[in-house]
Amino acid sequence: MLHHLLQHASHLIGLIPFIPFLIGGVDTTTYLADMKIVYGAIQEQVSTLPATMNLFGEGSKFGKPVNNVGVRGYVFLARVQPNWAMGYRPEGTTGVGSAGNQGLTNATVTLRYFYVPITITGQAENLSKGESRAFMQAKALEAKFDMKDAISHVNVVVIGAEPGGQLAQVKAAGGGNPFTADNTGLLPGSIYLRVGQYIDCIPVGGGAPTFLGEKITAINYATNAVTYAGGAAAVAGQAIALGDPGQGQGEYPQAAVVNDSWLTANGFQNLINSTGVVQGIDPGVYPAWQSYLYDNGGGALSSQLLQQLRQFVKNRGGVDGNIFIMPSAQINQYVGIATTTLRFDITNEGPAAKVGKKALDLGFNVYDYAGLPMVEDKDARTDRIYHGDTEMMKKFEAIPLSLAEDEAGTWTRIIGANGIADAVAGLLRWYHNIGVVQRSAWGRLQNLQVPANFATAPPTI
């Protein structure tokens, strides 16, 4: 019977049936062991969800960890300039000049640590009242949403948020409670904020917090007014980021960061850019390390702009881009112009076809532009489009999203009042980051016209 129970639980999270084995009854001595059955399957599902990072290959082949957990990372060689020690000379060996070398330098991708502390009992125990079948079914459902919530937030950090997981910014003259989220200067307004989120208010770039872990109680997406429960008044110009319900350390740093040493994974806003030190390489020193960046001044999308982005990525990066990553707002704009061109329905063939198929398999909506897949990501910033070569962006992952079982598992504990065990907590953790192999192999087209509905209607969680 238990085997059939676990099979049913596995279907709730979209997995193949579990291998049959025996476990004891569900009680406080077996919660954690039983949960390894359910949560252990999560890491098999993470790479199958429609998240932008899943479009990229595994980056660990570029190097190996260079230090222990805490500063673990991956190092690989990045080409930042040609070998210029060459050219025509007079005949003979005396005029050949000095020997040169390729312009290679170390790029370091440091892992970031994503945690989901979870209560193993809670709602599932209350629902099941000790009945093992109901308990395991309920936990399978919770596991499904634990995983989806984690992937959803990480995707916002990677494809939508400002660097460091900045979800919004308090508008000038818009401080207080409620505060106004800024949608000027290419900022996202309030579309990445949700009622029920716990938020921190901290100076942009890190610093002393104005408040920590305050719960959002109301949002007006039309006016970008955000109300939260108590605490100090939000300060104009400061960053709003995901906080901790216990008002401890949230995602955003409480001290100024240097370059890209954020607590969160890298995102497209800092990776695909023409400025800013990334992975230890300064584009001011090595201009070839710059991404192509074009500001359209609020104008409408056109086929010519898409072609321009494609051409500059190839001409500057020396590679053929194989994907466009687009927000729903710009897909909407594209459909309006594509129906008058032949480029909308050109058959996707060649290397780009594999990328398009992978995106379809993950569950993305995929369109075509001149044979290249246009992948629609609901979390992408509404006013911008990215284009590049997926082989030049990698997902570096030391530990996939999973229930901690090694020394980190000592965090897992029984929570009790006066020594009486009444709940069991576990720790889901994920050590990963996104890295760019060649920054000039990606480009960004931004400040495009956004239809009014897309500017005020946030994507689903």
C-alpha cells in the first residue's frame, strides 16, 4: 500500500514513480527520512522548468572549485583581446619582433547560496491527522510548490531584477509608507513586488538598512504605491529587496558591495552590459569584454532593431547568436509587426533549432525571427530584449536544489516549546550562479515602448 501511496505522491510533483521500499509510520521520528523521499526528487525536476537559466549548459567543465564552501567558485579563461604581436616585416628573422600571447585572463564565477527553510509538519500534519497516505500526498503537493516558488524567485533575480536582487526602488519624493516604486530611468516600478512579501529597504549597492522584513499589505500597480506593515518610512532612492520574516539578513547586502560581489546570483542586468566589473574582468580595461547595449529612447520595436541587435552581437562578439530572450510585452509588440513580414514564419533550422526545441521542452512559448527562436519569459523586464549565444552563458552549480543531508543538515531540527517537539524543520539549499563565458557574445536592446497593460499588470508568481 505504501508503494502505491508514494507513487501517487510522485505524480503530484510530476515525477516517475518512486522505487518501492519500506518506511515506518509517519511520526516525529520519521518525518525527515520520509521527506527525503519527496524532496529528494526535487533536484530532478528543477532543470525541467521554464526558467531562463535552464536554457544554458552546465558550466563546471570550464574549471573546478577553487576554494571551500563559503568562497567556492569556478575559474576559466576568458579571451579579452587578440594577440597583436604580428604583422608584415622585412624578410629575415631580425625583423620579426617580440613574441606575443593571446589576451586571456581568468574569469571567476563565485557560487551563491540560496536557502529555503521549510517546516516539514505544519499544514500537512494538520490535514492528515496522522494518516500516512494523506500526509505524504500533502507533502508532495507542498514539495511541488516549494520547488516552483524557489525557481520563480530565482528567475526574477536572473532575468528581471536590478543587480543584487533589487526588486524595486523607492521613487524620489516617493518615500514613506506607502512608498512609490520608481518606474522612471528604466526601473521596473512595482511589477516584481507581491502582497505578502517581506521586504528590506537598503541603500542601492548595499548599506545600513532603513527597515528589515516588513510585510507588504497592499500594492496599487497603476500608481506603484506599496503599503507595508509598520516599521520606519521608506527612504527615497533606496532599494527594495526580498527580506526575512524574522527581520534578519535578507537577500540584499547590509554593507556596500564591490563590483559584482552580491549575495544573489548574477543577473542579465549586470552580465549583459557595457559597463561594470563582472567575474573579475573590467570592460573599461578590456573593451572587448563589453556587451552591445542600445537604448531605443522609448520608441517602438521594429524588425530593423531586432536585426541590428543580431548584427552587432555577431560583429562585436564574433559568434552567431542563437536565441532572443523577450518579455511578454515585446512579444506582443513583435506579433503586431511580424504579421506584415515573412520573417515571422521562417523555418527554424540549424544550431538554433536545438535551442528552440529545448525552450519548447521546458515549457516556454517560442516564436521565430529569421530562423532564430524568440523565447518568451514572463519575468523578463518589459522594455528590453536580449540576444546571444547560449554556449557563451553557463549555469554553474555545485549542489542542486535539494534537502540538506551533509554537515549543513545539522540545521535540520525539531522545533519545540518547553522541550516538547511539535514541528520538524528542514533546509532546502542550492549552491549555484550564472556566468558569462564571453560577454561580447550577448547584447541588449532596451527602453522599448511598453503597452500600458504590461506596465501595470505583474506576471504570475
